Amino acid sequence: MVDPGTLEWIGARRAELDEQEERLVKQLEETRAERDELAVAMRVLERMSKQVAQERAAAAPVSAQVGGKAVLMVPHREPGVADTALPPEYQRILTVVAQAGGPVAVRQVGEELGLEVGVRGKLEPLRGKLSKLAGRGWLLKRPDGKFTVRP
């Protein structure tokens, strides 16, 4: 015959193990739920970071190699492309022309930008930038050589 003390101990131990099993099952469920939530959060963050990277790439000035030198490319003006897509120097030029309120000559833009307008060589690079902005649709170059902002 089995000792009653042993039966009591086995019963008590089984009850302890049943309680422990319940706690572990509950803990496992909570762990799985949290892991699933983290997986969803990870997917959301990956999507968001891809979107942000795409938006930054679209807004960032594009650079190219010309003669071994990195040069910034001016994007074409299109619907949805803001002037913030332009390199900062081109943004300043665009702002000066816009603030002029009418047709403006290269010399006037140079004066506003603080260039030495008395030296012709200082205005030629600016003329090239204004022409590039006009060629890409940001400005309008008039027949008299002056520039205005495109509506």
C-alpha cells in the first residue's frame, strides 16, 4: 500500500506544477502577442522609412559627375516639384527674381545677391544659372534678356 504522506506530496506537487503551467502558458501568450506587435511595428517603420527616403530623394538636388567634378543638377519644374528641390544657390536666385515683382536683369539679380557687378566675369556664371532655371521651366527669359518668374 502507498503511504498517505507520499500521495499528499504528489497531489500538492501536481497542483504546484499545474499552477506553474498556467502561469507559463499565460506568459507565453503575452510574449507571442508582444512579439507580433513588434513585428507589425517593424513593418510600419520600414514602410515609413522607405517613404521618407523616397521623399528626400525626390526633393534632394541630384548630383552628377562632369569632368571628374560633382555638379548639382537643376530638376525640371513639374507639378508636385517644389522649389526646395533646387540647390540652395538656385533657390536664392529664384527668390530674388520673385521678389523683384517684374522683369529683372542679370545685373540686378547680382546686386541683390551681393556679387561684384562691375566685374563682367562675376555675372557670367549667374547668367548661366538664370538661363538654366529658364531652360528647366522655373523662370521665363524674355527677348530683351530679362528674367521673370513663371506663373
